Amino acid sequence: MDKKNEAEITETSSGLSVSKFFEGIKEEFEKVVWPSRKQVISESAAVLLMVTLSASLIFLVDRLFTWAAQQVFG
């Protein structure tokens, strides 16, 4: 750890203030790389598709085991 980070940690731990906290939040939000609208839509569609496919597969496997159990214990 370099001296600058040690100084920041010491300063932060010795005195917490609400204004410094919100300044830190603002600085961190400026570093965030926000996705574009197109990227959010395409990734959301991919997640919805995978959830739908996974749920369908689980449903089909459940139906198969239900059928098999009825055949055995029927």
C-alpha cells in the first residue's frame, strides 16, 4: 500500500463527516461507466430469454419425472 492510500485511510478513519461521505459518493459515481440504452435492452432481452429457457427446461424435466413416478407407483 503506498503512502497516499495510507494517509487517506488514516484521515477517513479518524474523522467521519457527512459532507465528505457525500463528496466520496459523487466522486465514485463520476467514475462509473454507464451502459447505453441499446446495451441495457439487449442484455435484458438475453436475460429474459435465458430465464424462459431455463424455466421451460425445468418444467419439462418435472413433467417427465411426474410421468415416470405415475408409471412406477401408479
